[in-house]
Amino acid sequence: MSADAAGIRDRVAIVTGAAQGIGATYAKALAEAGAKVVVSDVLDATPVAQIIEQAGGEAVATETDVSDPAAVEAMVATAVERFGRLDILVNNAAVFATIELKPFTEIDVEEWDRVMAVNVRGPFLCARAAVPEMRKNAYGRIINIASGTVFKGTPQFLHYVTSKGAVVALTRSLAREVGVDGICVNTLAPGLVMSEGVRRHRTMLGDMSDVIVASRAIKREEEPEDLIGPLLFLASEGARFTTGQVIVVDGGSVTH
């Protein structure tokens, strides 16, 4: 086990939005580090859980809409019933790859509310359900997934960027509320990652991906695997005195 993964073995983790893409990468990485993983998604996450189990890990899949309070409570209950506790929560579920770039004046209220329901209410509901279980053991790691776009103010993407800015604010406030309980809350902020969903909807990006690569100190596309090291650090014992922070992983496009 690597130094990054120290303290993860036998921990119980929930990863939302884990049926595919970056979320699936997170779930598999935590399982490889020795965690027992609840693979959660509004889609069928069973194939990812099966991959983990075939590799010798422990996992269970749940179908969860993170904007639904009852579904989120059921997800946390599944983690506790199956594995006995909850230690790590990765709030990854988000509306992103299907969003069309458009001027903010063309974003209708329904689309705005849909993005906020998943991207902001979702992490809030998941943390609200998870923290009581973490408090029982005076230990927890909550990793909220934001985006490097927060630090750029990317145009034509107002609802998404706003939602991820809210995730950063949520992290900072929540960290101050639960630090006394031994719970660390941090944000991982990727750049544009060439996940399955992004590759399927790449036409929505136009020339954006080329512009983003050009803005980076490391001039290549970002892959889901680039996020594994930072994720494992934030989930590990090594992050025991790190809370309320944002780690941007985007090849140096953003420096803050």
C-alpha cells in the first residue's frame, strides 16, 4: 500500500456518481487502497461494484438520486448495514457532461434548478446524512468535488460554475462545523477531464479543450487517473490536519 493510501484500508467509503467516468475511477482507487466502497449513482452502478469485487475488493451498488433526501438517507443506511460504519464520503455526482454551452440569458429556470439540485443540494444532503455516522467514531473524510472553472469564471457555463463555487463555500463552512468531531472536509477541483461522458459529448466543448490545454503548465489532456493521488491523500490519515482546503488538479492552468 502506498503512503498516499495510509489509513484507508478497512475504511468504509461512499462515492456518488460512480457508475462511470471519474466517479468510477475514484471508487476503484479507494477499493484498491483497501476501502470497502458503496458505489452510488442514479444510473446502474452494479458493473463497477462487480469489477471491484472481481479484483478482490468489497463493494455494493446503490441507485441513488443525490437530490432526493430519502434516497440519500437510504444510501448511508446501506453503507452502515453492509459494512458497519461510514468513514469517507466522496461527493462526486454532478450534472456536467450533458450541459450545453450557452449565454447565461438563454439558461432557463428549470435547467438552472436541475444543476443546483444535483451539484449543490446533493453534497449538502449527502453530508447531512453521513456526518452523524462519522461522529459515532470521531472520524471522517468528506471530499467534495468542485472544478477549476471556479477560479477562472468560465463563460457560457454560468449555472455549472456557480454550482461549483457553492461547493467550495460549502466545504469551508462545513469544515468549521465538524472539525471538532474529527471530520476533515476538503475540495478536490479537477480541470477539464477526458472522462467517458466528456468524450461522448465532446462536440459541446468546441475549441475549449484546446484552449484549456494551452493554458496549462503541463500541456496535455487530463485523464481520470490524474486525480487518484490527490483523492487518496484527502481520504487518508495523511490529511488528518488538512481541512477546509481546495486542491486544484488541472496541470497548472489555475494557480491560487
